[in-house]
Amino acid sequence: MSRFLPANFDASRPLALIAGKGNYPILLAERARLSGVKVKLIELAGETAPELVKSFDKENCATVKVGQVGKLLKALKMFQARYAVMAGQVTPGRLFRGLHPDLKAIKMLAGLDRKNAETIFGAIGNEIEQAGVTLLDARAFMDEDLASDGLIVMGKQKIAAEHLSHGIEIARENARLDVGQGVVVSQGTVLAVEAFEGTNAMLKRAGEFEAKHSIFIKLGKPTQDTRFDVPVFGLETLHAMKDAGIKSAALEAGSVLILSSSKVKKEAQETGITLFGFKV
């Protein structure tokens, strides 16, 4: 079914999908349903794709605002969920504005020395598991979408080994410091590193230099909490690369999910963008 599921996974028990933005939770819901799993949806107001919400009956869908941890736990209880999975991005700015913490969340946040996406979502994950619900690895059911090692798509630009090695070195350090999981380099020069603004904004900024032989590198953190944090590459990122004039991407094999991989590969081929998988 999926190598990222626990050995004792019981497909007859309900799975609550806590869905953020984008296509990722849509794909995960489809895969889980095809595996015979009963999926319930917890919509994050203003984040979850409307088409995903429409695919669920009202009795199998609950809506919470970002930060309503107590309401989230009540929804899990209402669904009698044995498992939960977080998929899809939450708008980064929500951590500073548009957050709606309830009493449970306020108490949880007060116990955090450092408040960032990793610590906050990690704390939410711990609250879910303390409620008796197993929080699954966010790669569950997505095995076929993981980047493979070696050439994925040959575009118009070859990736020089020494430039790739330099980019991976910078990306690993950037990820180790929990700054971001992507960088853009060009012939030994760092053009941009991903931070709070996200991948697409970083790609746009890098493209403004119009540098030749630019490479976008995406990888996982050394201590990745894959319950809620999985690096992804999809059509939106591919389009951002095209707009920025960046002709190649190197993705960590077995770590980065290529969402809608067949469509991504086809469009990369058509637009001449090289995709390469590497092992760290």
C-alpha cells in the first residue's frame, strides 16, 4: 500500500486528511481512497482547494481556521479517526497574521521557546498524537512520486558535476540551519537561497540576474519531520522556473515529491527544462 505507513496500519479505520494548499492533498486523498481507506477531510479555512472540499460529503468534512488546535482535535474525535495526515502548504504569513489561536493553541504556543513553522506544526502533531491519533508520515500513499536518482528529464541544459556539487553543499547547509530547502546557483555563485518567502519567490528573485547555467537545487532537511514537512516540486514550481529563465533543477532522490509527476515530466520535456535526481 505504502512503505511510509506503520506496519500495523489498519485500512478499515478512518484517516483524517488535514489539507493545506495546492494539489498535494488532492493527490493524497485520491491515492488513499484507491487503497480502500476511509478518508475524512479537515479543511483549513482559506487554504484548502475548493475542488477537494467539494469531493467530500458534508458529514465527512469539517472546517477549522489555522490556529484552532482545540477545534481540530474535536474534529478528529468526531470522525473517530484512528489516523491523520497533514498535506499541503499553509500560507507562510499565517504565522504572523491571520492566525486564529484558540485556548488550546495559546497554551501550546506559550510552551514553545522558538516559534517557527517547524516548532509550531511539530507541537500540533504532538497534540494530535496525545489525543490517541497516529499522525502518519506525509509521504504516505505518495511513494510513486518521489524523485528518482539520476537523469529524470533531459532538457536543453546539461548540469555540470562541479556546479551541482557546489549547489548541493550550499543547499544542505541552508537546510541544516532551517532557513529553507532550496537554492539557485550559477557556475559557483549563489544567486538566491530559499527562506520564508517560499520557493517560487526565490526563483523569481534568482531569475532577475539572468545568469547562465543556473541550477535550482531542492532537498530535505537533515532532521526532517516528515509528519508535516516534505519538500515538493510540481507544475507551479516548473512554471516559476520557466518564467525566471532557470533551465535545470536537481532534486534529492527519495526525499522530494514530484507532484503530478507524469505531467511535470511531460511539460519539462516540452519546455526544455532538465530535471535530475541526486543522492546526498
